[in-house]
Amino acid sequence: DSGVTQTPKHLITATGQRVTLRCSPRSGDLSVYWYQQSLDQGLQFLIQYYNGEERAKGNILERFSAQQFPDLHSELNLSSLELGDSALYFCASSVGEDRWDTEAFFGQGTRLTVV
Amino acid sequence: LAKTTQPISMDSYEGQEVNITCSHNNIATNDYITWYQQFPSQGPRFIIQGYKTKVTNEVASLFIPADRKSSTLSLPRVSLSDTAVYYCLVGGANFGNEKLTFGTGTRLTIIP
């Protein structure tokens, strides 16, 4: 158990809909990362938050957005869903302080299926 | 972050030592080298990290030559449960300020 909790584990929804994925980081971790992994594909970095603020952005679509709340949990919002958005979505957290911080802990992921 | 290059796939027999090499020619002075393991439908898991020479833990060793332009992850006496994708990452000492970017990884298959 990495200590990172993602909910829900599975989600099935129709095209055009909007969903919210939730991530609770490890206790004490300030950085949260979101990744998308399509079938047999690599991990695509989407976005990173640090202590409530956006820190880095990857290949995140405009239909997707995220935020990190004061209690440090994060949500990834996916809207106007398309079939191609079906994937595993991972959240990771790390300490994120100004020191040696290179180990990230990943959740078990949310499997999103768009039908 | 420095770009990394790894073999796409490797096969090995149970009980053998497996070495996976990662090239990172433009590694910066402050960059560390980190390896992750990912099983199907699971999140990646940290394996080992190093800066130079050799690092060893209970599951793997990491060899880094003096020029640091490459690194080798060594898995001793692999078993079927080591079948996974292995990712090499190179980045600064503070991932809190950088994207944690994964490459395509190496798909390792252990043969009985």
C-alpha cells in the first residue's frame, strides 16, 4: 500500500459526460501528480500541483482540469468525454519540499471507460 | 529533464541476472537517476535511485559510470514476478519543481 488513495477504482460513463477523479496523497506529501495511461501505452504526465498551486503542466487537454484543495487532496475533472479518453488515470504524490525529493508514490489508479 | 533511452523489451530466464541499461547523454550535474517498476494495471513503484558509482538495496543494484551518461539497473536472480515494465528517470534533486516524466520504459519478460 503506497498510502495514496484514488477513487473511484472504476468508472464507466457515456461520451459527452463529465467525471471527477479524486486523489488523497500520502500524509505529509505536498506534491500531487496526475498521469494518463492508455492501453499498452506509457505514462503520460498531465499536471502537477504543489501545496495548492499548479507547478507543472504536461499534455493535458483543455477539456481536462485539476485542482488541489487546502487539505491537499486533488481532483481531476474530465469533461466532454470522448471514447479516446478511456484509460487508467494515476495519481502520485511526493514530499515536494525544497530538498532531495525524487521518490513519488502512486495510487492504484482509476480505470475510466467511455462508451 | 534529461531525455532517456532504454531498450523497448527484454527477455530473460528465471534465476538469471538481468541488466537494463538507460542512456542519458545530457544529464545535468544536479540530476539523479531513478528507476521505477510497473506491473499491469498498477501504479509504478520506486525501485532504486542513485547519483554516481553503485547503489544497492534489497531488490536491485544501480551502476552509474563516472561520466554518468548511462546507468544500468541490475536485478539479481529474477523470477516470474519480475515481469514488468521498468522506467528510467533522470531529474533534478527536487522533483517538487519539475515534471516527473516517464519515458517508454523497458518491458521485461521472464521466461520459466
